[in-house]
Amino acid sequence: MYKSFYNLKRNPFELTPDPFFLFPTPRHNEALATLYHGVRGHKGFVVLTGEVGTGKTLLLRCLLQLLRQNNDVAYAYIFNNRLSPVEFLQYIASDFGLPASGRNKSEILFDLSNFVIGRGSKKLTTVLVVDEAHHLSADILEEIRLLTNLETTQEKLLQVLLVGQPELNDKLDSSTLWQLKQRIAHRSQLAPLDLNETRGYIERRLHLAGSNSNGCPVFLPDTIAAVYRHSRGIPRLINTICENALITAYARQQRSLTPEIIESVTADLRLNLNVAQPQREGAPGELNETDVQRAAKNLLDLYAYLSRLSSSRDGELRTPLTIRSQQT
């Protein structure tokens, strides 16, 4: 809708993870190199974690694109982890092109073992990629661990990439999965972008989509700062905000996007509810400097009152006590 207005050849902020738009921050480059080395070096287990929307699936797609350039790699890509152990094994077998329907667990494991061993004997690489791995049950993780028992004296025959949210680390750190944790060769973690990276991310996507940087800038510096504040540097949220902002600006026939447009868009998306706000005086559950001073004054008043009460012979308080309480 807005592409011709902004002289773009394609949509720069699609939510679909597209390797074409990879923004190679040092952390993303390191994570991609770790995954690739884990597979090509036959290291066995490699774990990648990151918060929602930080680019884990995009990085996986970049890796698979690299692996497809070599005809010696076969992989099964699993993203539905709400399965029983048997269903999970059937999914893997089916993705490798093995018969799975109607077969029991023993038959599936036998076929998978022969498949992996056969490829290993030919110096071929076999990879199991599990996305959203934080949803995996302990039983399924144990099945994966047992699959990695297939090895030679020099290397693992099945390479496993576990990719998920930070809860995956907590799960792998549990005592019940200690044996699996010991087999993890590499771990890598993605983090949100900082302000400079957010600026580079937006500018790179616009450039790849055909924007002419010599003309009037589409996103002004203050506008990018507003995007960063509301997205907290999470690429998926950056895409959502920028996409809606471009639509709004196009409707208003504005060549450059202003911070006001970002504020309007994020309010409509209710993203402003998640932005950390400065602490206000009297905020429930939080103590600021005024609260502390008030509390100290109350304690001094109470101490003075008790002292007078103790020293009074008739037990009556000569001076009335006033304790100031916080107004809410």
C-alpha cells in the first residue's frame, strides 16, 4: 500500500523471519557461527536461547540456508513440541523421510538408529533442529539425549540444536536433566538491540527494501528513539511498530515519520502499557525518597510518644500525638 509512496520495492518490516533481512549484530554473528560450528564440527548438543522476538527463528533459517548449500547434510526441523514422546519420534522420523505412521516406539528408534549410523558411515551429517524447545517435556528431552548415544570414538553421529526462550536454560539446569546438560558442547544467547543497533536495524531494512538514503529520511532520529523506547530493542516489536507507523504516515501523506506517529501507533497496539515508567510518588509497593522521610518522621513521633508515656507518672499523655500517614 505504501511502497510506491516511499519508493520501496518490498515491505521492509514483514514479521515473517526472512534471512534476506538478517541484521548481523556481533551477538547474532557469534550465535550463527556457534550453531554452524556445532553442526559441521559434529559437537552433539548446541543450545540457543533468547527472549521472545529477538530473532532466534530467523537465525535458524539462516543456518538452514547455509546447510542446504551442502548436499551432505540432512536435517529434521521440529517446531511443534506439544507432543508425546512417541509422537515426537514419529515427527522426527517422518521429517527424515522414514516410515512413521502406525509404528511403535521400538520400531521408530530402530529405523532412526540405522538411518543415523548409515549416514555417519558415509561421513554425512545428520541434524535434529528443535525450535521452541522450552516447551519440551523432561521425557522428550531424555529421548533426545538417548538418541545422541549414537557416536563413534571421535564424534557424535546426531547433531542436536535446541532453540528456545530463557526458560529452556532453567529446564536444562534441573537435576533431573544433569546427564543431558553435561553433553551440551556450546551455548549461545540472543539479547535485544541497543539504541544504535535499533537505528542500524531500521536503516538496513529500509535500504534492503529499496529506500534511497539520499532523499528525505523516512525515520527521523527522534522517531527511531521512540521506536526503541517502546520496542525495548526487540526486533519483532520494532517490525510491528514500524509497519503500522508507515501505514499511518502514508494515510496522512507524510514523507517522514514523527515521534507523534510512533506514540499514536504504540497506543493503538497497547505497547505503551509495557514501557517502564518513572516511579511516581505514592506508587503501590514502591518506596521513594519522600516515603522514606515520612516513615522516619512517623518513627520519631512514635518514639517520642512512648518516651513521654513511660516517664508520665499518671500514665496520661500530656501532649497529643499526631502520626502522619501516607495518603494513597
